[in-house]
Amino acid sequence: VIYVGRVTVTKNIELLIQSMSLCKRSDFTIIIAGKDFGMLNKLKNLTKKHGLEKRIIFRGKISENEKIKLFSEATIFVHPSLEDVFSLSLIEAAGSGVPSIAFDIEANSEILENNCGMIVKNPTVSSLANTIDYLLEHDDERNEISKNASNLIPKKYDWHNTAKILEQFYFQLK
């Protein structure tokens, strides 16, 4: 299970760490990768408090190549933010075919529509833990999400398509 993005208070990574302590499965690790914006020590203390030091790996800032490698090795990507308006890391992960989980806020539902990921309606630690457990238990569901996301997300968020849609919108305003 991976999280890739800024390590900052607005990303709510502590929800991901707390959810791991509630997951029924204990045969997975979480990799948290991204530049620290003042939360790393708090997250490491929370990891220690829950006895998860051997199951949570903090990678720090990573290169684009390292991010691609993480996506290629991941079973699940979790985007625990409750404040992001439009998450590029969620689009990158889903578009890479990583089955992704996000809370039902802002554009996440639109990004993960058409079974391109799982939306957690209730933004709680237990709901996130249950969704992680569910995806880890259901290989067929993960494979279907991966296939859908890797086919649909790159087309939907292609710069050429986005520019064409924006251009059409502007012409409608005339």
C-alpha cells in the first residue's frame, strides 16, 4: 500500500497510519513517499505509538523514476486527504493502473468514476481500514479497477483532450 505526495497536515496521512492499526490483514506494508512539510516526526511518533514501525516505511522525497517504480510495485494507492480539490497524485496512481482509494471529497469521485478506484463515503479511520481490507481480499476487484483506470484515466486527463474541451467551452461563451 502506498501514499505518494506531500507529507503535510492537509494530506491526513495520520488517518492512513491509524487505519493500518485497524486492518484485519497484517501481511502488508505501507510506503509513505514525499517531501516533508512539517509532519514527518508526528507521523513517525504515531507509527511508533501503534507499534507499526516494521510495517510503515517513510521514503522521503523521491524522484519521478522512483515514483514510477513505486506505482509499478504497489498493490493499492491510498489518498487520505480530506481537503484536496484535485489530486494529481491520485490521477497518476490510477492512470498507472494502481487500484486507488480516496475519500468522497471534491474531484475524487469524478477522477475515480467508472470503477477506476474506490471512494470511501464515510471519512473515518475504520471506513478506510475496511476499504483497504476489502481491496486486499478481492483480487478480481483490484484487477478490474486496475484495467479500467489504466484504460480510462490517461484518456480522460490527456492534455490534448483537456485543451480541446477548454477550447470548445470558450467558443460556447462567444
